Amino acid sequence: MAKPNMKIRILITGGTFDKEYDEINGKLFFKDTHIQEMLRLGRCRLDIQIQTVMMIDSLDMSQEDRQLILQNCKDAPEDRILITHGTDTMAETAAVLGKEVNNKTIVLTGAMIPYAFGSSDGLFNLGSALSFVQALPHGVYIAMNGRYFSWSNVRKNRQTGTFEEM
Amino acid sequence: MAKPNMKIRILITGGTFDKEYDEINGKLFFKDTHIQEMLRLGRCRLDIQIQTVMMIDSLDMSQEDRQLILQNCKDAPEDRILITHGTDTMAETAAVLGKEVNNKTIVLTGAMIPYAFGSSDGLFNLGSALSFVQALPHGVYIAMNGRYFSWSNVRKNRQTGTFEEM
Amino acid sequence: MAKPNMKIRILITGGTFDKEYDEINGKLFFKDTHIQEMLRLGRCRLDIQIQTVMMIDSLDMSQEDRQLILQNCKDAPEDRILITHGTDTMAETAAVLGKEVNNKTIVLTGAMIPYAFGSSDGLFNLGSALSFVQALPHGVYIAMNGRYFSWSNVRKNRQTGTFEEM
Amino acid sequence: MAKPNMKIRILITGGTFDKEYDEINGKLFFKDTHIQEMLRLGRCRLDIQIQTVMMIDSLDMSQEDRQLILQNCKDAPEDRILITHGTDTMAETAAVLGKEVNNKTIVLTGAMIPYAFGSSDGLFNLGSALSFVQALPHGVYIAMNGRYFSWSNVRKNRQTGTFEEM
């Protein structure tokens, strides 16, 4: 597993994790990622590079979007990568990555409630995923609900909003 | 490492993690642990048993208190144990456990700001520690600041309030 | 003005004030009002009766809905009434009431951000409106942005999301 | 009563309202006032001047401190003044002011839980007090627990932590 303080890259892609509420029109939208604020809150002392790749709802992701995420994973100098992502098609992006990347530890996570709202799982998931990205062997994983799943055996249960093995 | 959904035991011992503010006398004190509420917030789906061993400031811990924690670790049927603990003497308890227990994965964590207050690192640390307790091999560890430390090489830096290797 | 501890009635009609986020479908919806929790947070010691009349977005209010609110105001034994209401058509309901009721102090308030989210103005507005309902003479008012407005001279500025005199 | 948008002065004196938690030594202390952030959260559009007179626990207030607050009230160009103050000796300061100032509306408020913590009554009390300072006739008042009290008939109940008439 990773020696303490190995370099980690965080790729931001959007999702409910980073959504905000627009009080003028009552809709949810994206502004800036909250990840630095969350890492500050967690008093995180890891060596982290943050890169915003896109800020979209994962239901709006195209094949090109997922290829862009894949390319960013390949281009990253780090072999430990955390990806924040919408939960709706997180398993699809994980599969695109899992089939192509086998020399890095990549962990995807997200949130069911925007971090900007009360009662968010975002901070918990971020801590969880950052630990898995340090401790798991090379491979592509989803970290949600306190657990980790291999990319080849995971789906989102749309009734419960939780992740499970297939 | 742990197969998904291995049973995990959480031993509660107090610390800033679970402190609350008494509005009548302006002091911090312990009531009930907040851990179930935090696990609910994180939408955690792990198989977890929670046990409150004590609720004290770790500066007030005696040798007997640490022996009690040790005994609870030995008695637990699970081989994955998370301990919430005050940060001030967390490394001491980790050493007591590390010298005696080698057939379990034990992770100690805590918080610098009470979970009951805003801006707490508690939820992040809980997610982080729960992931390490699943993924790390048998041994005793501290999980703080997003990282993990072996019990034999960790101390709390009292100026910065963060943990580091010795 | 009201002698301390005069009886106050709160009529709940919905609006952004009481909206919540549905994590399964990503939409905002109504469950139960949060007003008791908010009064508890404020350590409010007023003599208050709470009545949920409806839980709707004020953009969805019909003439019948506003007539129902009016009827509840007339039927209430109290002469101090606070109404939580969506901000979009709050001025319209205030006008319906203002033209018909002149023997009570009625104050409408709401929120631009749901109380259930972080960064809400709900708690501030509730404290503000409760004070105005005790201190203002009989009449119908809107309390938003820390101020009060007479029903006959107020509108919501849809660009800024704040209330102002016409 | 005040015409909308009359100028209001806020005098900051400290108290639990503005206390913060020091994570290094576990104590409560004062840094900067949070009042601008709270007024922003409330989307407050009043014409307000903010002045920090002192930042102390009201149990530590001396006669000189109260005289300084009195002098600031007299010197203020505004005739509407809100004072944030510790709750423990708020009634004493109110009495000092009440005996000397009769040409202004002065309202004292505070909080039982620091605004910086979760579950604070601070935002509610601020909204409440700002409304009373606009609506009440000249005099000195305490605004707590959703109510207002004349300076000559109020005390803090130290068992319940609430304010009541004597």
C-alpha cells in the first residue's frame, strides 16, 4: 500500500457533491468546487494536487466526458487518484477506467446530499475515499456508504440511493 | 485486507470527538456519543457494533482506563476495531494496544473540534478511520489528518494540533 | 404594542422556508415543517400555537389557497399572527389579507434558502418576524431582509431576491 | 416607531455570542465578531454601522467597561442602538443604560450558544433584536428568548438560562 504522504491527485468532475442552491431561481447549479474547504475542515495533511476537469451532473456525461476523465488519469504523474463524481453514472465511469488503467489506484466517490447543504455525506465520503486511495492496491474502485467496491462488481441501487455489489 | 462487509466494532472512549457545550455553565461536557448520527449522515452501510467503554477526556485517562480499552479489544469477537479517543493521549493508548494485540486491525481516531460544533473534523476522520480499519493489515494504527500512522511511530504535535511520525 | 407573552399563532403555508432536498431524485419537496425545531434553537419562550394550513410553493398558490389563509386568520382566536410563506407571491397574499383584516397584527415571512440547507436566512427571518408581530400595531406586514413593509407598499425584486417598497 | 431604513448602530461587546473554540488548548476565546457574516446570512438590508467596543465575557465586565458602553451609546449619532453582550450580566448593563439614556431605543441581546457552534440561538436573537430596535419606542430593553423586556424589569434565570421578568 502507499507509504505515508505519497502524492495524491484529486480530479473534480461535479455531481451532487459540489452542487449549490441558487436562491434566485430555486435550482441547483455548479459554481466552484468545495474540496479545498472540505480538506481544511478535515485538517488533512496529505500531499494533494487538485484539478477540476469538469463540473457536471453525471446524468449529462457523454462518452467524450468519460474519455477526458480517463485521459486525465493516464496523464497524471501520481499513481493515487481520487475522483469526485455524480453518483448516477459513477459505475459507468469506473468501468471505462477499470478496463484501461491497471497501474494506478483510482477511487471514485461522490455524495447523495450536496456538501453545501446540511446533513451531507460528502465530508464522510471524502475522508473514506482518501483513505482507500492510500491503502488499496492498484485498481479502480468506488467508495460510497463507508465501503469500497471493485469497478467490475458495483451498481447504484436507485431505490435506496446506496451502492451495492451486483 | 477485509472482505467487504466484514464486521467492525467501534469502541467509544470520549475525547473532543464527543464533547458538547453546556450553555448553563459555559463548559464542555459529555452526554451521549454522536456516532450513530454521524454514521447515518455518512449513509454508512457497514456491519458495525457500537460499544461505549467510557466518555472521558484522554488527559484524564489512567492506566486502568487504558487496560480496560485493551481488554475490550481482546474480548471483541471482531478482528476490525475502531476506537474514538481524545487526541491528547491517543498515542499512549495506541502503544498499550500495539504491544499486546497483533491479531486484529485496530485504528484509533478522534477530533480536534467537537462534532457537535460547526467546522468539525470528526465526520471526515470517522470516514477515514473506517476505511483504514477495513483496508489495513493487522496492527494498531492512528488515523488523523487524512493519514494513518503505525502505533510505534506517531506523536501529536502540540503546537500545530496535528499528528506526525516521530 | 403587545404585552409580553401575548398569544401568537403561526400559520405554516410552505415556501422555500420549509423545503427539503430529496436525495433519491435530486428535487426539492415538502415533508414536515421545521418550525418547532427552529423555535427550540432560538430558545423561544413565547406562547405560540402552530398550525399547518398547507405546504406548497407560493408560485402554485391559487385564489382558493389565499382565501383559505385569510379564513384561518379570521378564525384564529389570537390577534397576533405570523405566516410562513413562499417569497414569490408573498406580497399577493399580504394584499388579500390587508384588504380584509384590520383588527389583527399579521406578519408574513419566508426564506430565500431552505432552513434545511446551510446558509439559510430562515432562522434570522423567524426571529425578526416574531418580534415585529409583537411590536407592530394592527395591520398586515411583510418581514424580510431585517425590515418590515406594509402590505400596501411592498414587492419582491426578482433580480436581487430582496424585498423593497414599490 | 422607526421609519424603514432608519440608521442603526450595533455595538459589539463580546459574550458567548461571539466566542470561538480553540482546538489547541480546548478553551473558548474571542477572535473577531461574526456579526457581518450573520447579517449576510440573514440577507439583512438595514442601514447598519458596526462598532466593536470590547470582546469580553460579561462576567469579567467592570464598572468602567459598562461606563464605556454607556458613553458609546451617548456618542452615537443614531437613536437606534443594538448591543451584543454576554447574557450573565446583561441586565446590569441594561440598568446602567436605562437610568441614563431616555432619548434612544437601545436593545441588548446575546446568545446562550456561541454562533460559531451548531445549534446556536445567535442568529434568531439577532433577527429578533434588530426588529425590536426598529419598532420599540425610546427606552432600554433586553431581547432574548423571542421576547423583549424593559431594563427595569428583567433578570436572567441562572437555572434555566432564560430571561424573565422579576
